[in-house]
Amino acid sequence: MENNAIKYLPPNETEWKEIQTDSKEQEEKTKCENNKKALNELLLSSMQMQNIIVLSGSGTSLGDAGGPSMDDLWVNCTKESDEYTERTKEVSKKVKYDISDNKKVNIEELLSLCEAFLQIEEDCKEINDFVIHCKTKILKSCNFKPARNSLDTHKTFIHRLSRRRVRDSRLKVFTTNYDTCFENAAGHQGVVVIDGFSFTKPRLYDPRFFDFDIIRRNSSADTTSNYLEGVFQLYKLHGSVNWERNTDGAIEEKEATPKGACMIFPARGKYQQSYIQPHLELMARYLSSLREPNTCILVCGFGFNDEHLSEPLLSAIKTNPYLKVIIADNSAEKNIGENGSDVNNYWKALKGLSGKGEDVWFINASFQDFANLIPDLRSLTPAEKLAKDIKSLAGEK
């Protein structure tokens, strides 16, 4: 089978389990069907856990949604007509960044060197102008307007996860993406997003709004109330294309400008920038969620290139015995393989923890495939619901 075939690796195992096959052998078909059933049961039991959180990266915005890859951002910032601009050549030479054809390049590495250079020569106009140029290009690239039908995967993902029991904690989605795919997908299907901004215009950021919830009251004379279905919390860890920091310091939801954009742009300084507001509050919420008991975290399209997010997850796996981690990535099998260290060391560390029996699962699947694998909780038969409730009372995860 192809490397991008959907398969999964349970904890403490070395053999990937395929859930689809082109083989005509009945034995192989039966094996894949059983594997698929087991995966469905895993996901179904995981969705029944008290706390569900999502860690989403750029991989969820690629494909039909139209989001840029890191390679796209590099080209947009440094090239014209497939050739490096003179500005790029001069800046790269000045900060000693090799852009020769035989070297793998990355906009984050270049901007990191520019930041380091400006720490010494902060008045260097050439480097300052280049950094502003790159931020403008990145903001423009990520401020795309996805068509409604291009967000079908996001809508499926949100629809299925937000249909959890209202007595459970609200779904929490943490994302490093700047774009508005999750917000738009939620809006298209009437799902309410609590994102830390006020409910009236101008929409201003205040972390207290994360502690608010929405209830339904049937009539003015009815004293009873119920939590509203289809509500989730969205935490944009690196900011957003529609967050602007005003001159008075307030953060408002509106079309952002390169100068006032409340975003953590790609660079090694992301770690330090994540400890200023509003990112400080968002990071605190992320760290707190990882420590909650009876928690399942779904990692989608996230490459573990952000140390300030990957390190806390590794720590939580080691210290929180009630944490289940499900990592879905189209290159998961490759990333934890023998050459996985070529990607980054976090994949290797996660594989090691899973191999020691920690509750870490890998699913080799794209964001679209993973969204379709998530069971629709409302489609369960009454008998299935009763069986799941009995298992829950029995203390099964």
C-alpha cells in the first residue's frame, strides 16, 4: 500500500494497523475491517471523555481550504518570478543565511537571524524593512477568504466534536493558525465560538469571556435553563489575521495591518513572544488543559516544530496518567520511522513514550480523512448509547 494509506499505531506496539486494502484476499479484508472497527471504538470512547482538546497546526488549513504552506510563505516573502529578489540576496548575505539551491530554506530560520541581527544593530534599515516586508506578505497570504464548500472538512470536524454531551466540558480548540477557517466553518453551520472577545461591537479581547457560557431559557416565565448545544472554545495561540492591537493597547477584532497585527510571526523568538498578552493568557489556558484529568487531546496537522507547545505536551504525557493523546498526520508513519529525526526530535520522543505504554496513538491520515473517521455521536443507536454509558460508569476510558 502507499505510504499515505490510512493506518494507526496503538501504544506499546510496533506494527501499523491498516484499515483499508486493495487486496482481494478475504483474510486481508477481514483484518482491515477488524482494525477499522477497533479504531472506531477507540475514537468513540475517546469522544466520551470528560475533556476534549484539539491542537491544530498549519496542516489543517492546507488542501481545499487554500491556506499557505511554509514553502509558500518562503516564496511569497523572498522571490519574484521564481528568482530571489535583490533585497533577499543582500539580507541573506548580511545575516549569513545560506540560500544556495542545494540547501533547504525556511522563512522562520531567515527571520530568526534577522531578529538576532537587529538585537545588535537595531537601527539597520535594510533588515528592518525586510522584516516588515515579510510580515506584510505573511499577513496577506494567511488572510485568504475560503469558499464555503472549501471548508467541508472543518465543518465535519467541528460538527462531530461539538455534538458532545452538554454536561461534559466544552470542546477546546487550540490552533497556531492565523486564518479564520474554524470561525467561518462554525458560522456556516450555526455553531457558537467563544474566542475571548466580547459579544458586542467593537469586539474587544478580554480573557474573562473564556469563562462565560451560553444557556437556553425556554420562556421568560420558565426558571429552568439548559446549556446550549454546539458551543466550543477557540484559542488562537499565535494570534489572528483579524486581531489588531490599537494605540491604547486594546486588542480589537478587525482587519489587521502589518504594523498593528496581533500575531506571533514565524521566528525562533516565538517562545518569548508567547509570554506577552494576549498570548500569555492563551498559553496559560493550554498548559492548564493538559493537566486536567480524564482528558483526550487530538493533534491534527501539527508538526511539533513549536517547542513552547511541544515541550508541555511531552511533560503532560509523563505526568498526567489520565491523558490520552491521538496524533493524526498524513506523514505520521514517516515521521516516527527510522529517519524521523530528520523532521524533529519530538516525533521520536513521542514514539518512545508510546512504545513504553503511554496512552499515545498515531494515525497516519490527512485532516480530511481524520475528520471523517471521528464518530458522529448523535448517530449512535439507543443500545449503543446505553452500552457506552455502562462502560463509562464502569470506569473505562
